[in-house]
Amino acid sequence: MRYRRLDPNGDYTIGSGQSDFYTNQPEAVAQAVGTRLRLEFGAWFLDTTDGTNWQTGVLGNNTTNTRDIIIQSRILDTPGVNEILSYQSSFDGNTRQFAVLVQLNTIYGPIPPGPPRAGAALKFVLDDSSLGMLGGSGTLG
């Protein structure tokens, strides 16, 4: 598996040859997970049946019973993911933020623990006003 690295702003890294890529590393899988989660349901013109159902399955009303299932399914269906080692989610009704912290085991080994950054524990915080925008206080692979 080969993935082009992203910089802290989420842009492709270029100009450094092979070091611009993750190749057969847990970080490549982490970035693939992040890409899959960022894809909003129906947004990809080549397959409008793909994507994460943020609007009505994760951030919408009455999603308490569906949001974790949807996110975990997207993660587990990502090529290279073997298992979820730990998963925590929380919703703050005052700030209307939904936060997830997940540790994964991949076909290349576990994603190294550490503060949120590419290749670390996957962490993201969302609110219903920033639909589709992952990041802020954390990043996804």
C-alpha cells in the first residue's frame, strides 16, 4: 500500500521523492482511514453510494444509536485495517461536538500511539456546523 503523505494542512507533500509517500506502513492505512471518513456520502461522482453518512447517521438528530456503528464500519472496511484496538467517542451537547479517538491494528502493525498527527492515534472532532471538516483539535492519519 502506498499513500502520498499529507502536510499538517492536509495538502499533498511534494518535492522530496520517495519520502513524500508512506509505503507498506501503518501510517498509510491511517491516512486511508482518514480519507474514507472525510468522504461525505454521495459526494464522489464515480460512486455515489460510497461515503460516510455524516448528515443523518452521525451528526443529525437521533443518531446516538447509529454514529459509532457507521464510523466503526467505515474504519473496518478500509483496506489494511485488521482490527480496532480501542474506540472512544463522546458528544458534548453544549458545544454540539462529537469526538472520536481510535487505535487500530493494521496489516503492517499497530498505528503508533502519540498525540494526534499523521500516523498516530486517530482523533477527530466534529460539530454540525463543520460537516465534512475533520481536524481542528485533532487530525486523521
